[in-house]
Amino acid sequence: MIPTHERQRLQTLAGQAVLHYGIKRAKITGLNQRKAATFRIETDNPLLLPGTKEYAGNTCLLRIHLPRADYAKQAENSREAIQRELGWLDAIARSKVVVAPQPIKNVAGETITEIDEGDSRICVTLMRWVKGERIARIPENAARIGTAMTMLHGFASTIDRDLTTVAHWNPHPPVLAQRVHGAPQLNALFDECRPMMERVLADVASLESVLTANGRGLIHGDLVEKNALIHQGETRVIDFAECERAPFLWDVAKVFGQWLAETSVEGKPQEFSPLYRSFIDAYRAKRLLDDAAFRAIDTLVALWLVRSVHWLMNAWPHFDTEVRLNVVERHMPFVCSQLGRYGNESRLCIMA
């Protein structure tokens, strides 16, 4: 629950921000504050895109990228990360490969607006509103996601643009996470996982030829059901905040890693297999996956688990008691069991 004074502060910032886009009158409705504080902006008249004769419609999405104290959000809200996402979205909008949010420039012709608040400069972005309904985590929608990812990967394979502002994939965490002071239960689980985490990192190092053969390019990085919409039978993709230049198989593995974790931690492990198969059937209808690719995906899912541990260990000081309890009672035991399975069978997903 966001405190009243914080909601009022954000509402004031949103009111200041829209002026930079030539919007003088608008209904501003707060939506959420997950990766950024987001607002639905509704204007009386269609918003004309600066420097064009094209209209963005009467509804837009405003995002206030607040500086974050917690480890989890710092990188996502950096100016570099925001610019990376906007560049990718602009390319997708021009290609029309899928429907996705399109950045709107401010009156100065820039896609990122900076607002002064005390000693801080806050980044703000405005996007075209994407109509659609949220989708559930079911096999039918897993197939939709697989098809959408195939289309994005196909486009990324042919895109001809300057990628210097796009982060390049590094399979290893900067350093393998260290034990956390004052967290004995967490540290015990970490010590249990550590030998297998080191093996996974070694296995990933041997995948270079397979990853290259299956293509690299700009990937979404978080294309699960929370970031897909359905409108009149059409799948639409949102939230490219985690996009990066990486192997396409890493994009696939990140989806499976999240589904594997969510279904297991929720006590519904039987739901994973139908999701996996539906996604794979849709994805390889357009892009060939051989046995080596499937083995690589399994190793990359294990890598996703390793990176989740790295993230949890670093973010631990910022977690409240409830989240910490969930980490040590549910997520870390799940990771340990899955890495143990990977060590014994060299697989996590179903080999198709």
C-alpha cells in the first residue's frame, strides 16, 4: 500500500511531466508502482506526435522512473536501461512485427524527459497506450507467447541498427554471491547450492557454439504472461525493461525458469509440462530447435536459477520479514532441489 503523501507526490510529478509533452489538460490516473510509477493519461483531444502529423490517441501511459534504494530495481531504472528499452520499442513500432508500446517524444524531441525534484533528476517517459486484456498462465497462452517470441527473434535477426546502447549478455554474475551476515538459514541453503552453481557456470561456458548457431540479437528478457495482452485475438507485448542483446535461447530459458519456479513454489508442478510443450510447439513452428538446443536451454534454465540466487543474496538486506521467510522456506529450497536434479540428470525441462 503506497502512503497517501507518496501518492500525492507522484501525482504532482505526473502533472508536471505531462506539460513537457504539450498536454495542458488531462485526467491522470495512478496505476501501479512496480518497476516504475505508472499513470494512465487521458486527454480531451488526440495527442499529436511532436514533429509528425500522426496522432497517438487520447490515452497514453506515463512512467516515472524513480531512483530506487533497493538492489532489485536500480539497474532497470537507470537512464541507460530506459534508453535501451525505448530504442528497441521504436524499432518494433516502425516494423509493426508485433503491437507494443511506442515511445512518444516530448516537445523538445526527446524520448526521455528529466524533471528536477530537489537534488534529484527523475526520468519520465510517455508511451502509446496498448489496448488489451491480461492473459492467464495456461497452455493456450503459453503458445501465444511462444509465437510472439518467435516473431521478435525473427525481427531481431534482421534488424539493421546501431546496437552500441544495448547491453550485451554476460552469462556470469559479476561474482558469485557471498554469504549474508546475520542470515544463517539463508547461508546454509546457499552453501548447499554453491557446488552445483559453480558447475552450471562451467557448463554455460561450453555452450558458445550452440548459442551462436541458434542466433543472437535483441531479446525481450521477460516475456511471460504478465507482459502479454490479448486484444481481438491478437497477442500484444509490453514491458521491454529487461531487453538486452543476448542469445535467443536465453530469452526462451528465462520464460521456462520463471514458470518452473512459480508452478513449483505454488505447489502446482504438474502445470509446468503443458506450458512448456505448448510454448515449444509454437516456437519451433517457425524456428528450428535441435537436440543440442534443448540441452542448452536446460543449462540456461539452471543458469537462471543461479542468477536468481545471486539476486536474492544481494537484495536480502532490502527485504521485509515476510519476503525473507518466503525466500528461505520456499524459493531457496526449490532452487537447491532443482540444481540437485540438474546435477544428477543434466536436465530440468522435458526434452522434446
